[in-house]
Amino acid sequence: MYRTGDRAIRRGRGVLEFLGRVDGQLKIRGHRIEPTDVESVLLRHPSVAQAVVTSHEGTAGGAELAVYVVPTEGAEIDARELRRHVARTLPPYMVPSLLVPVSGLATLPSGKLDRRGVPRTATAHLPAEAAEAAKAAKAAEAAKAGETAEPAKPAEAGEAGVAGEADEEALRQLLSAVLGCDEEEFDDVFDFVALGGHSLTAMRFATECRRLFGREPAMRDVFAARGIRDLLDRLTSSGPDGPRPGPRGSEPVLLSYEQERLWLLEALSGGGTHYHVPWAWQVHGDLDPEALRGALEDLAACHDILRTRFPAVHGTPRQEILPPQEYTPDYAVLPVDGQDLTAAVAEAARESFDLETRPPWRVRVLTASDSPPTVLFCLHHIIVDDWSVDRLATQLEQAYAARLDPGLAPPARPALQFADFSVWQRRVHDTSTEGPESE
């Protein structure tokens, strides 16, 4: 048996609640990081007397790497220099996003460093630079919710280019908000990764660029740019294109890159449950099985991806979207009297999908005389991710309510479907692909 080092407690029905780690290991964007590896590199710099690495909530949500640094006597902490110092030795995901100088670090009565107390102690010693970064981060979130004014007004999307001083200032403000750092850090040789950027913040930055400038930089340009002017020039030369709804014809379209990777992995593994996304809940109150069936039909009519199967055409996987009138959800009510409910749910979730023959998702309602009905919604990762699961749950609730009460509106069909995104992704990034989806 492999000892993972995770701490957890077992709740009722075998549910495990994660409490943290028995060691100091951090998990940042899927990477496991030993804080001491980063600290040892920082301590090699002559301006650093003490350093402690921990995690904090990033401006884009999710954990980010943070370091609290005590400078040597008479030294000043240069955040850019320290990030570059770390980047020369360690991979990009181990470069801290937030670097905060502090006058001292909390210790335990034994004299050892109190790692849990570091974020609380350091908050009172935040320098002006970090305070401004925090302010910028909050401003970004508020702007996203429509609570504050736009940054400096950029050129109109229909104009020939984005190269004025207002555009440069707008770009500076946007970078400051997305990266959560002060604009003074954007010198002529700034590095997106060295300033704490990564793939998620780059995607957020590109999305905001499309909103402000009417065009979106390529991911490689965000990471390759060395200076605000360089990034602005790259943005100017990028096309104003983006995913958009439109006629795709009757032929199946290519998969997105992410879907293609999952399709190949599934084919190589011979099936299994590695990429199943199950989610189950108990219904407290009356459940109308036929209303739930109708709600699932309405949901599938709204989202083409729920009516998509993935056959191989001449050896290449394609998305084949079934018409709503030709598709019936894989739905069943299963009595489980006399069986262990947890085991019955697990067994239903383990049933494999055939990606080529039918859309890979199913719903099972497990009923027993001595417990409330349990609904299992199991999907393949090729059609869903963490974000869309939450949205799907909300829309299922809306569709079910509309089936029970005709006066309520069911979910609206989005104008932009996932196949539109796939077509756009292939057209922009895979110019060698031929066929209707690349035109």
C-alpha cells in the first residue's frame, strides 16, 4: 500500500474528508512542491536572511505559491530579482507568485518556525508594494463583477490597431490586476512567469484582452513577450477572431485538443473508469422520476455536447452530434432493496462508456424502501469538467422545476456550443488540418 502523506477522517457511508498533509508539502495547480526546496534556493541570495514558503488564495482563485522573506541587515528585498533568482534554478511552477518582505517570522516556544502562524503574522507587516498588489487584485474581482469603472479606455475594436499610450496604460492596469502585483514591476524586460503568471492567469488575461481590445493574444505570445510594448505589439498583430456560433454543416467535426487527448488515452487503456466524473445525491422529499427524465431530455436538447458521440472516421476521432429527436438519455430507475446503497452506487458508476456508439453519460435513480432515493449522474471527462458540472447541476434543477411547473422557464439553449469552440480552436491553431472544420 502506498502512503500518500494526506490527512483525512472517515465520515458516514465511507466518505473521506481531506484535512491536509502530515508534512509541509504543497499542491499548486496540480504540482506537488516541497517548500524547503524553494526556501533553500532563496536563502542562497545575499539579501535573504530567512524565508518561508506557503500557499495563499490567488487573484484568479485557487492556491498560489507565496514566500515571506526576512532581509539581511541593511538589505532591501527586490521581488523581481528574487523571482529571477529562483527561476534560474527551479521550474516555473516553483517560482512564487507573491513575495512579501517581513521584519520577522513567528516561532513556537521551542524556537522552531511556526509555519501556520506565518500568514497571520506577516499580514501586519505587508509593505506598500504588497498592499497595492492586494488592492489591484480586489479591483480586478470587482471589475469582473461590474462594480468598478473600466481601466484606461483602449482603442476601439474596429480601429486599425492598439498602439496608443491609452492602450499601453490599459494593458499595464490589466496585467497588474491579473497578476496581483504593482505596475512598477513591469519594466522593459518583464517576464510573465517571473511575475507569478501561469497558464490559468494567461487564459484570464487573454479573455480580458478580448473584452477590452476586441482581440486576444496567443498563449505563446503572453509567455514570450519581454516588455509592455512587446506584448502590445503582439496583441496588435493578433487577429480579432474568437469562437462564434455558426453553421458547421452536417459532417462530424474534429475534437478539441483536450478531447483528443482523452479519446486517445481511453482507447489505449481499453476503457475503465479513469475518466469518469460521477456525482450522486440523495433526494429528501418526493421525486418524480418521469419529470426527471423529461428534465434530462430538455438538458440534452440545450447542450449539443450531451448528444455527442465520438466515432473514428478513417482513424481520426470526430464529434458526431445526434439530433434531439433521435436521442434518448441513458436513464433508469433501479430498486436496490436488500443491497448496500454505497456499493450499488459505486457499481453503477463503474459501468464503462463506449465513446464511439453513444454520448458518454447516464443517470440512475436508486430506490430503497428504507432510505430516500439516490440520484447518480455519471459523465465522461471528454464532455464535462469541474466548472461545467456545477453549471449542469444548476440547469438540471431549473429544468426539473420547469417540468413540475409549466409556468417556469426551462434552461435556455446557449448560442455558442462546444463544437463551435472546437472548430475555432482547430482553425486558429491547426492550420495544416483540412476539411470543413478548418475553413
